[in-house]
Amino acid sequence: MPVPILLVAGFLGAGKTTVVNHLLAHAQGRRIAAVVNDFGAINIDAELIAGAGDGVVSLSNGCICCTLEGDLLRTLATLLRRDPRPEFIVIETSGIADPADIVRNLMDPVIWKEAPLETVLCVVDATQPAAMLNDALLRSQLRAADVVALSKVDLTDAAAGVAIRDAVRAVRPAAVVVDALHGEVPAALLFPADLDHVPVPRETAPRRPASDRFETLSWTSERPVLLPRLQQAIGRLAPKLARAKGLFETVEQPGRLTVFQLAGGRATLAAGGVPSPGVPRTRIVFIAEMGALSRAEIDAIMEGCVE
């Protein structure tokens, strides 16, 4: 029996991981396999974790989660050989990916026969200005969507919410637009009620030349950071960043890691685990437009965070 695919797209920090987390944590008996670009970003509740092997984390509710390593089609083929076979596959794309390229790969006849693309979901940050949807990449992500989920709707006012909805509908009139408070999207919009249902293959747009728009720069330290200095450093870097995330140990709380996320101009901190032997105490990844940041600038600012 074919295994339907849900493709989750959206810009950096839009809230894709929150949506995937919610789908896995509220699977309601469905065996879901999630393929993600960065498994470290997935934050499944600890009680759901059952075990890991071969890069695949098994969840106690019957779902599994794995990283996207190497070729997408090879990853899918590995999942389809699992016993028991998943009932649905969720693929979370990179925030800087054009889903049209992935859709084109999924139209491969061999994959389509075993795992047809059912739904494309695009997650949009409702707090961003509607004018952001003029960005070519965001428009490509929207144009591929069957369903558009507006995240962070609780952080915006009514007028801004109307503006972003109107902007979304102007780009993709055919899509269903829903609010996704805390990552919740109605499963009926994403998965077929009839498991025997086979979707119609999609037309694919001509392949466009790839352009290197974003770059990733990382900073590590063997020493714990001073939290007030780190907050100041992130404040200086934030205007140039599209996204940032990391783990660090602070002088104020030794022996514990803090999880750092920066998305949509908002930084959040959450409690993490304990440092692992042989791993730098501070690891932060910065994503910015090409040329917006230099290695020297990051090193100069971040070195001021440690004593």
C-alpha cells in the first residue's frame, strides 16, 4: 500500500519544527515517519522517546524520526523498507529550500508508486510584515502549498493578521489558510482519510539555477559564557541574522546546558541537558545572507562572552 508524503516548507524560523513536533506528539495511533534536516532541532517530549538506531529515533507512540542524510530518495527507500512500514511520511525542508525542487524529486516514478506526495504545507510566521512575502524564496514556498499554516498568531494583532492573510491569498489563492497556534494544524487537512486514496501527480516548474543566498557560520568555545554578555552579543548580531541556534553552558549555571534559538528577530532560551565529555561547552550556528557577516566579526563579538 502506498505511503502518503506530507512536505512541510517555510522560511527560516517560521515554525516548521513546532508543527512537526505537534504532528508526532499527537499522532493518534498513526505510524508517522518524520524526515528532518536537523534532528537536533526536533524537541519531542522526553516521554515519547523509546530508542535509537541507524540514525532513526523510535518514539513510543509508534512514530519514528530520522535525519535527512545524503540523497532524499535513498532516505525514503530506507524508511519504506522498515517493518512495520510507516503509514505516513513527513518531510521537513530546510528554511532556505525551494520546495519545487523537492517536489520535482518526489515525482520520480519509482518513489511515486511507493510514496506519493499528498500535501504540501507551508508554514508562515504571522508576525512578519506582509511585505516580506515579496521575497522570491518565500513566494516560491507559498506557490507550492496546498495548505498555509500561520504560526505565532498569538503574538500579532488583528490588523496585522488580516494583512498577512491577504498577502498569502494574493500569492496562493488556491491554498487553505489556517491558524497554527502552538504548531497545531488539523490532521484532516494534511493526511488522506482513505488510505487507499492515490493523489494526482503534480506539474513541476522548470528547474531554476541554484543560487547561494545564505551561509552558515558557527562559533564554539571550550569555556562557559557569561549570560549577560552573550545576550548583548546576540543583540549586536541579530539585525544581520536570518536564524541562529545553539547550546551553551553559562558561568551562572555550571554543569547545565541552555538551548538558544533566534527566529524572526526573537531570541528564546530554554533549559537543556548536561554537557557531554569531549564536546565544546558552547556551540552556536549563525545563518545570514551571503556577505552580511564575516568570521572575524563573529569571533570578535563572541569572544567577549567568555572570561
